[in-house]
Amino acid sequence: MRYKVLTIILFSLFISIIILSKFSENLTENIYSQKIYKVIILFLSFLFGKIPFSVAEIIIIICAILILIFTIFLIKMFFNKRYSKKILKTLILKLLTIFVLIYFFFLFLWGFNYNRLTYNEIQNYKLDEVKTLELKEMCEYLTKKTNYLRNKTDENESGIMKISENLDITAKRSLDGYNNLTYEMKDLSKNYGTPKFIYFSKIMLYLNISGFYFPFTGEANINKYTPDCYLPHTIAHELAHQRGFAREDEANYIGFLACKNSPYCDYQYSGYLSMLTYSMNYLYQYSFDDYKKIRKQYNKNIERDLLNVQNFYDEYETPIETLSSNINDLYLKTNKQDSGINSYGEVIYLLISDFNNDKL
């Protein structure tokens, strides 16, 4: 009886905190994101930041094995007459309780950041509706900038862009761009541990995952097989999540700022190429004729990089990838990102604000 009463009290408290967070962005920003989360990420970084491998990957593998074993156990119980429906119901209820607790820790350790003020509200950016002319001009600017940076990057024997160092050094260099972002926010330059590459990255390819932030360890995890031209920005994107920016468009934008301010050409090129890709995707919808004209301005080096990316990912197109994308879409929509997976591309609103103020 006491257990049930305690469960009801905790569950009610849990729901109340979620509702309060969702409907009070200022409160979430000032109490959770600016205070509580900063203590949490410092603690997690102290525990896991210097470990050379991804603790998140190990936890995920263990959980997957446990879920498989438990599922088999439940199926056997269901068809075994010795076990009553009451016992089975009790086990399922306990399992649901565990999932609720996991979800609570997810929110407490990071998830409440979805309910904080938006980045443009924090920085007092004025975001306007996208206008075709502005979008076209920005795409032209990004094309010229990306063409210029591509000519300064290294290539492999096939003429495809390659990062200038090995993966470990590339991961460490990601922090240099963030160190130069004190003009945006001081906390962006803090070191919470370098990104970690997943050992079983091939599986991530089939799931169409380039990287993910794991709130339970504070680790930014990266698919080591991500094409080199997009890898630096992917790393910077996950580090933005680590710094408490949960929304995908904001992580894309902050990741771009880190790449833009990096002293390394491969980071700069990756950041601008990523923003050019998102911007051109929007221009394709607004004005296909302008899209075609600007696309012809890409230099041959960029065209080779993009064709290589397309051919690479075509090898991993499976129904599993579609399912993974649908799950991610649902996850984002349940966390105040109404556009789902399309929210990644909404970074253009922040980009256009910069472009109009000659900051891009």
C-alpha cells in the first residue's frame, strides 16, 4: 500500500514538473538550463569525459541485450500455464515504472532543455519570414564562400575532400572553434569532454544516424563513417547538444558558428557546405529556377564531394533506415519540434538573420 501511495505521489510530482517546464520557458531557462544543467554536465564530464571510448555505446548494447532477454522471458511466461495473468500484469507494470523513471532521468539530465528559451530569444535575434530574394542572395553568398574554402582543403586520390588529420585529432580540434565563440555565449567555449566515435558505426549507417548526444553520460557520439565533408559539422552539432541546446535547428546553427570560427579549413568548409545544403534545399522549394542557376555555380570539387556522399548513403538505404527516421521524427515532434526531422533545415531562419546583418 505504501509503495502504491509513493508511486502515485512521485508520478504526480513528475507530471507537474513536466507541465510547469513546458509552459514556463523563462523558468526553465533561468533555473534548469542556466543553473541545474550546468552542474549536471560538469559532473557527467568529470565522470565520463576523459574515458577514451564511448560509455554510451556500452550501455546501449547492454540494454539491448537485457531487453531481448526480458522479451523472450515474457513470451515464455505468456504461453506457460504455470504463470498467472496477475504475475504477468505485475511484471509489465514494473517494466512501465522503469521506463517512466528512465524518461524522468532523461528529462532531468538534459531533456528539459527542449523547453528552454529559443536561441534567438536568448540572443535577441529578430527572425523574419523567409523571402525568396533573400534566400537566393544568401545561397549565392554561401556558394561563393564554400567554393573558396573547398579549394583550400585536402583531397584523396579520387579528388574527394578529406579531413586533414586522423579521427582522434579531428575530434579534439572541434573544441578550438568553440573556444572562439565567447562573443556569442561564454558557456559555449567550455570543455565538457571531446566527442567519441562509435565502434559499431556501421549499424548507425543503416539507421541513418550520423551522431547522437547521450544524456545519461554527457557524451557526444559520432558515426566515424560520416563522409569527411560533413564530419566536422556533425561533430560540432553534437557538441552544441552537449552544451544544452536540444533543438536541432539551433544545434545546427551553433555547430556552424563553431566551424566558421575554427582555425582549420576542413571545419570551415564542412560548416559552410552543411549550411549551403540546407539553404539550397529550401530554395529548391521556393524557386526551382533560382536553385538550378545557383547549383551551376558550384565548383567541380564540391560536385565531386556531393556525388560521393550520395553514392555512399545509397548503399545503406533499407526499410530499417526509414523506420529509424520515422522514430526520430516522432521523438522530435513530442519534444516541441513540430516540424520533426524537417526541423534540422529550419536553421535557415537563423542564417538569414545573420546574412541580413552582414554576420554570415
